[in-house]
Amino acid sequence: MSSDGADRVTDPSADEGENEHEDDAPRRRWSLWQECVVLGTAAVVLAVLVKVLFVQAFYIPSGSMEPGLVENDRILVQKVSYWFGGTPQRGDVVVFDDPGGWLEADNAAPGGLRGALAAVGLYPTGGHLVKRVIGVAGDTIVCCDDQGRIEVNGHPLDEGAYIADLDDADECNAPMIPCGWTAGPVPAGELFVMGDNRADSADSTVHLCLPNETECAKDPYVEVDSVVGKVFSVVWPVGHARFIGRPATFDAVPDPAGS
């Protein structure tokens, strides 16, 4: 063995220890702020995925859905029900994009920081409408029977459990326009919607072309593709928190003739 140590035998375990320390070095160089950035980015990405695929938060911008949904209530909308060809059903409370001219300017979406948070699902958004589905494709809606009830395919709806009380008990349950109208059959891929506060809801009924209107270009229907999802709960304020279901009265509505 030469004195210069060219044939010196080294300890393999010592090399392994050095390699382990070298592998650990990059992990030790992560600073607190870097970890916060990574975790924050992951949280935002997760929030976006949840918003796009599963659940989105909104607030109620008006009193059109009272008494069930009160102005400034925070609601959650789920999208899973309408996956894989599922469509809104009669009685569902849905959030949808403005079909065109239905929204007032003061119901616009928030801007600034609130708008940025809303974009990733971290702030309840406005800029949409929330109504109850009354008719689906093929349905005919009539206002009203001799007891003032809305009829769908000839079946009168018992809506006392969810609509607001009317000032005049003899009025039909759609007082924003005169009673005596018929809507439908609802076109394929579209919906006829109404607010629960019938005296203060600019819904499908307001956009009907009435018999005495000439050259009317209004459209009372909402495209299914514009529906964001189904309201399933109120989450704020705590005193209003509850789940939102589908009223039983819609179970007895028959399918439209010829379907």
C-alpha cells in the first residue's frame, strides 16, 4: 500500500451517511414563507375544484324567495344532482345565470377583493337568480284553478308550505301579472320558474307574452344549461340554517300528455 493513500479502503457506511445528509439538505432549506405559499396555493386550487365540480356558495340578493330564503341569506348550491344527464326537477330551488335582462343592476356580482374571493368559491356570490322550478320540458302551466292554485299538467299545486302569504286570500298564487294565463308546453331543454314570494318576484310569469300583447318578443323560459345547481341548504345566519328539500306537492304532478 502506497503512502499517498491511493489504495486506501473507505467505510461504505460513512458514504451513505453523507448521502443522506445531502438528500436532507434541500428539505431543510424550505422557509416558513415558502411553505405558507405552497399550502395557500393548494388551498386555492382545492377551493376552485370544489366550486367547479361540487358545491358553490351564493347569497340571496332580494326578497323574491321569501319566506324560505331571506335577503342576504348565505346558501350552498350542489351540482352533483345534475351530472351525467340529470336535469332540474319540478320543485327544485335552483340558481341560474341571467337569461337576458332579468337581473337588476344592484344585483351585480361583487368586485375587488370580494370578487376575487368569489371567483374561487371563498365568498358568497351574487349576479345570479334563484327561483323554484315549476315546469319542465313538455309541461303546461295554468293560472289558476277556482281556488287560486297554479296547475301543472292539470294538477293543482298545494303551495301553502313554501310561498309567502298573499295580501288578498282570493287572489291566485301569481299576482305579479293578472291571473288567467297559460304557459307552455315548455320547450325541450328549458324550465319555467317562479319565486316563492309571488307578489315580488320578476320570474317567468313577468316575461310571458300575454294575449293582449302584440309583437311580443319576451321569453319566459330558462335554459337548463344555464343552471348552476340546486340549492340544498342555508348556512348563514345560524338562525336560518337548514336543509332545502323538494315539496311533496310536486310528486303528484303527472307527466305531460304524449310523453
